[in-house]
Amino acid sequence: MIDSFSLKQVATYNEFGINLTDLKKINFIYGANGSGKTTISNFLFDPDHVRYNHSSLNWKNDIPVNILVYNKAFRDKNFGKGNIDGVFTLGEATKEEIKHIEKQQNELGELKNKLVKKKETLDKQIEQEEQFGLEFREKVWKGIYKKYEKDFKEAFSGVMRKEAFMKKIIEEFQSNNAKHLSYDELKNRSKTIFGKVPETLSTIQQIDFKRIIEIESDNIWIKKIIGKSDIEIAKLIQNLNLNDWVNEGRNFIQDDTCPFCQQNTITSNFKKQLEDYFDESFTNDTNLVKTYKEEYNRLAVNLINFLQQIETNEKNISDSKLDIETFTSYLKTLTSQFTTNKEKLNNKNKEPSRIIELVSVKDQLESIQKIIIDANDRIKKHNDIVANYATERNNLTKEIWKYIIGENNGDIEDFIKKSNGLQKGIDSLRKQFQKLREEYIDLEREIKTATQNMTSIQPSIDEINLTLKSFGFENFQIVSSETENNQYQIRREDGSLAESTLSEGEVTFITFLYFLQLAKGSTDQDSITDERILVIDDPISSLDSNVLFIVSSLLKEIIKLIKKDEGNIKQLMLLTHNVYFHKEVSFIDGRTKECGDTYYWILRKNNNISTIQKFETKNPIQNSYELLWQELKSKDNISIVTVQNIMRRIIENYFKLLGKYGDEDLIKEFPSKQEQEICRSLIYWINEGSHTIPDDLYVEHPEATNENYFKVFEEIFFYTGHYEHYKMMMGIQDQEKVKELSY
């Protein structure tokens, strides 16, 4: 069945067009001539035509059905060419064969219903799975991607869309075997690998401080360096602790004058005792102190300079692997220690007898050395990455995904488990659906094979001719073509072809009978039992009331079958401009007012734009007189010309035909001369609009004028004593609502 369709930007349908939704088995569309009915039927005949690019047609359950359209184009196509395509029906079959085929068709219908229901269940299951996937997709996008985007965006390259990211999550969950690293480890590695393409770094030279420690550890610093104790003056020097003072003074002795008291007290013996006191051992020790002091200070200065150069270099490297803050702190401490030791060494050198304890720099130097070693380890790893950048980048990406999967393992596992369950259900339903489909195809093929030997065009000929004779069309009939197989011709009793001499009413009637046969059968033997939809556009034109009744009766039989789901016609769309035909064909019975299988529509055209109004199950067309009032109530959707015509017909029907009122009689009912002139103006206006409209001129009446005439039209009923009728027909329910009418 057709579920809905829209028509836009074609013929009299503008960019908003019309939308017919929730179509039923039976759909009645009433519309005046020129309102756009034929455009609808032409569209349904060929909805894929380029002219309908802005229009659309939607099938129920997405299952298309063959559409048969009866309209002027159908009449032109099938009549006027001499021969008419024959319609194949099951006319050669026995009652038992027909009954068997009908049974198979019912089974086919049941299979189709099962297919539809199975498809609905399958679609719901698919929709549920898709919704579940969408919810999970949003969850991982907000909870994972957005959370780690800042630090690990490079690892997400290629999957930075929601759907792709979700699929990657599932893929990595099922296959990632990378080692598990901490967040901080991954973040640090990311700075190297995902940042600027890394370059090789030079290792930092380690320091050699062995000699410094050796000098520091020498016992000379705790040795009290003094002269020999067995010399005569030794006791005096040592008792007075003048060892360093005397030793220093020795350097100033030039002759026999004492460098301290400036007396001539220096004798050769005294000089000899001093030389013996400060012997070779003393000299060697003091020389050693001096040598060590100088070497230590030189080594310290060189080492400090070297370390300061490392500090400067590493500060200029943006990706330095050295712990520069700790390094600088240790370096400052070391410099301070060396300064202290330098002062102590100078004191020892000046006063050899003094015992000093140097500050040990061993721990500080070992700490600095460790910082350098650790930095070199990191540099080696960095350089390994540089040497294997592509591999390392790939490894890091896997490790990041491994970390992410681990952090969200529960949610991912739950999703996969439930998703797999839903997919199993879908797979099972698809298998069931496919099995039903195969059964349907096999049965359909069996029916077509069975009908091939039972079909004929002769039963269609007989039925059309029988109907023609039943309604007095006896001067012509349908016969098989003598020159073409499976073709009809229309002949008179004398054997001459009658097609070109038929009246419009005769052509319309016989064409419609042919269409009904086509609805039951097909011009193709293989398509006789195919389901179809009928679209019938104005089957009644100039036919008399008897033919109108029989056409209505024929269609009502089809409507009954459609409602019962019997036969291969599944839906009907009937378009007509004829009120009486609409009333007759839509009549159910005297008790039933509405039917859930039937919808009603009214198509209108105003200012050359077609619009449609939906009435659902309520039939808006009761009779022609009521229809006029219905149209008048929709004054905003109809043209001024139509308003004029409607008012004229209402006045003629109600006052002139029923009440025997003439124009002057109506005018005289108005109490004042002024109001009589206004009424006269109205009657002149509506008669002019109905009878004397030039084809090439259209004047839009001002809105105020239109409203004034509506008021006068209402006053006609008021002054003639028929105001209750007016209120009833206009649907005015409030009895207290009384117009302010002048007297």
C-alpha cells in the first residue's frame, strides 16, 4: 500500500505543495475541475518522472505495489488506435481450479503478512541495536575521547569521528596485546614521540673525581708537621708552639740579625740548629701540602667549570633529559664545598702544624654523577626512539589504547556482550525472513505456472459486452481482433469499426469497463495474480444517472473486497469532481457513518495554487447543497469568483427553487431603501461573477468589499425569517450569538 505522498513544485502545486499521510485502504479525494486531481493521478502513474523531482511517494513497510491509473491519459492511450490490448483473466479455469488458485492466493497473502510482521520485528530489533550503538558511541566519545584528547590525540589519528572511534574501541578490546603502562609514563613518552619529530641527543660526559677524593682523603691534612724534637731549640719552639712562626721567620734570615727582634743574635750554631730542626722530612711534608693544595684547587676549578658548561648547554635544550633543577642545586652545594676546602688548604699550607678536616665532596659528586648517568639512560632511550621512530610511534599508540581499554574494560565488555546478543537475534530473524521470502517466491511462481494454462482474453470480452448490453449500449460491442493476437476491437453490428464514432459518454463508459477488467487481470499472462493499487480519476463525466449508479455499484463491489482483504486489489484512490457520484460511491449503509479503512480529502485551488484538506474518516460531502455551504465556510481558501458562484447557487436552490423567491422579492424584504440597494448590489455582483467573467480579465475585490457582501448575504436569511437555517448551515452553535443587524 501507499503510506503517504507529497506533490511540490509541479503544475498548480507550489513549494509547500500537499502532503497526504496515513493513507488508508480506501481514499476519496473530492475536487472541482482544474483543482489538480489529474496531476495527482499522473504522478502516481509515474512518480519517478523528472518533473516530480520535488515530490515523493512512500510505501508501507517499504514494499512497492503495482499501480493502475484510470484517467484521461489512460483513455487516450487505450482508445483511438484501432486495437486495444487484450486483458487476460482466469476465464478458462474450472471452478475447482479457480478455487485452488484463490486458496493459494490467500496463502500467498498470509505469507506476505507474515513477511511484513517479520520485517517489522526485524526492523525493531535493528533499530534497538542501532540505538544501543548510538548510546555507547556517545558514551565513549564523551567519556574516553574527550577525556584523553588533550594528551593522546595523536594516538586517535584516523578515528577522530564518533562512529570510527567506537569501532576502534571494540577492535582494540578484542586484539590489543601491548604492555600496560601508567598514565604518567604514556604522557611522558607522548611528549617525545607525538611532539615535534625528535632528533638525536648527545650523551652527557660523566665526571672523573677520583683524584679529588684521593687528595681529600690523604692523611697529610691531619698530620701536625713540625721539626725534629731532639734538637736543643726544639723544646722551646714546641713548648711555645712557635713551629709555624719560626719556620716562617727562617725565610727572612739574611745575616746575624734576627728578623723578629732585629738584634744580632743569629749565630752559626743557631742557624745550624734551625736547619737541623726543620729537616728533610719537614720539608717534604710541607712541599706535599703545597703540591696537593695547588692540584686540588686546579681540579676543583676545572670540575666546576665543566659542570657549569653542562648546566648551560642543557638549559638550552628544550627536550633535555637532565634533571636540571636537581643538578643546579647540587652544583651550587659543590661550589660552596670547594670554596670551604680551598680556604682550609690555604691555612694548612701557611701553618703546616695545623690539623685540618676537609669537607668531603664525594657524596655530592656521586649524586651529580648519578644525575648524569640517569640523563644518559633517558638519552639512550630517546635516541633509540629516534632510530626506530615509526616502530616506537606504533608501539606507543598501542600502549595508549591498551591503557584506555583497561580503564574502561567493564563498560566495553558489557556493550559487546549485549550487542552480540542483539546481533544473534537479528541474524536469526533474517534467516526466518529469508525462509518466508523463499516460500513466498516459490508459491508465487507456482501460482503463475498454474494460471498460464487457464488464462484467456475472451472472458474479459464477454463480461464487458454483457455489461454494455445490460445498460442499453447495444449498437456496438468488444470483439477479438482478426489481425492481431490478444487484441480487442470495437465493432458495430454491421461489422464496421465503431471507435471513431463513439460519443464521449460511450468512450468513457467502455474505457472504464476495460479498466475494471484490467484491474482483475492483466495484459501480461504472468501478472494476473499480482497485487495492485487502483487510482481512478473522474470516471464520471457526462454519463446519465443510470450509468453513474452502475459505475458506483461496480466500484463499491471492489471496495468491499479491498476492505475484506480479498482478491489482489489492495488499495483504492478515487478522485472526482461529481458530488452525486462521490455521495453514491462512498455510501456504506444507512447505519454506518464512518469506517476506519476510509479517509476523505477535499482538494481546492485558489489563486492558481492547489491545497488539500484532510477529513480522516468523516465524509465531508453529503449533497451538493451542503457542499456549497461547506465551501462557503472555507472562504479563506477559495477565490472571489468561487464565492460569487456559491452564493448564487445557494440563493437559487433555497429561495428561488424551494421558496419561489425572485431577486426583487428578496430585495423588498430589506426594510430601508439603502439596505435594498446594498442587497441589489450583492445580487448583481454574484450574477456578474457567475455569468459574465471575461477570460482575459481578473480583478481581485478588496477584502473589505468581500466581507460586506458576506454580511448582506447573511442579512438576506435574517430578513426573510430563515436565519436559523443560516446558522445551521454555517455551523453556528452558540444560540446567544446574534449578529448586529440593522433594521
